[in-house]
Amino acid sequence: MMNCITAKQLKQNTGQIIKRVRAGEKLTVTYRGKPVAIISPPTMEDQSHLKELRPFSEAWEDIERTLRKSEPQFNGWKEATNWVRGRT
């Protein structure tokens, strides 16, 4: 049977819970008494997908290159934030 922890316990004891999972334990996370997630060590299949990910720096360079080519809709983050919040 899988051990259960609450979302609050996960929030308050993240480091300890990660250690338990790294040791091989599988945990069910509950929120208001209902299961919402399972935390478990990665499987071999999970780990094989990690090889497909690009390094952060390479991905970020692509983002910046694309942004330099584009014409921004806003003059800055404040203008964009105001637009999102409907304060134009």
C-alpha cells in the first residue's frame, strides 16, 4: 500500500519528502482528503525523455534570437502588465 501525505505536509516538508522519494518510496498526495497526485521515483522511461531536452542555455538563446527578430507589441513589461489587467 502506498503512503499518503497531505498537500500541506508536502509544502511544509518538501526536502524530507524528496529524500523519501529518492530512497524509492511512492507517495499519494491528498488535498482535502482526496488523492490529487502521486510522487514517485522516475522510471527508466521517464529518464529516457530527459535526454530529449535541450540545455537551458541553448533553449534560452533560441528564445532571445526569436525575440530580437520580432516586433514587440508593448514598450515594456509595465505596459504589457497593464494591458493584461485591463488597465490600458
